[in-house]
Amino acid sequence: MSILSSLSMRAAFFVSAIAACSAASAASSIDPPQAEQVISTTASGVQIYSCEFDAQHQLAWIFKSPLATLYDPSGQAVIKHAAGPSWLADDGSRIVGHVLAQTPSNTTESIPQLLLETHSTGASGTLSSIRYVQRINTVGGLMPASACTSEHQTGSSPYIANYVFYK
């Protein structure tokens, strides 16, 4: 089996696995106020961490950024998710957001579910009217289990989630 077909099979698995979870409702504390759903996607990627000194001068993993691809319901890659946090659609439209609220994941040992608000946009297109982004059905993504041993060392943790975009 080629690497490409292996990756395609993994993407299909993630899409179907998260789609099965998407029936679960998000906690009301992360529901966007008076908003209309525009796009629902499934993400597959990593949460990136950096080894840095904390207030007690001990090395510890600190969240740095996400790096994920978001897929539409047909399995087509449509949005890239990266630091900011930011989302870049295939049509060039881009948004940057900030966290408004969070709630624990329904899955143990997973990053929290979030409600984010858009505070800047760029280029006209799919994402230009988005006001809120909701991250739900998170699986994985917590800091690496391996020890943090040297300053600026990086580590990553795979995760999957649904991202729902609202205007």
C-alpha cells in the first residue's frame, strides 16, 4: 500500500469517526449566541508544544499552536488550521480568533472543547462572514507524555475534532 493511499484511508477513518460523534451535542457553555451555522468540518492534526521554564524555573510543556487540516462532510480538505489560532480556506479567506469559553472534552485525556470569536478576517470568501468557531468532540491533543528535558524542545500530540463555523 502506498503512503498516499494509507493517508487517504486515515483521513476517511477520521472523517467517519468524528461524523459518528457529531450527533453528540456540545455543552451549552460553548454554544455561540444568536448565530447561524455555516460550515461543519472534521479536523485531523496535531497540537504542538514547546519545552519552556515555568514560574518555578522547572521545564514544562507549554502549548504553542495547532496544525490541522479540516475536511468537509465528503472528506475534501477545505481549511487549514494553524497558530493564532487561525483558519485559512482554500479560497484564500482567513480568520483569526480568540477563546471565549471552554468545557472539558467528552473524551478523557483530550483537549477541551472551545467557543472562539473571530476578531480579524482577511480576503473575501467562505470564512469572511464567520463570527464564531466551535471546537467540539475532541479526541487526543494533550501535551506529550514524554519528559520535557531541554529548553525550546518541541513535541506534538495528534488530535481529531469537529470545527463548526457560525455567522
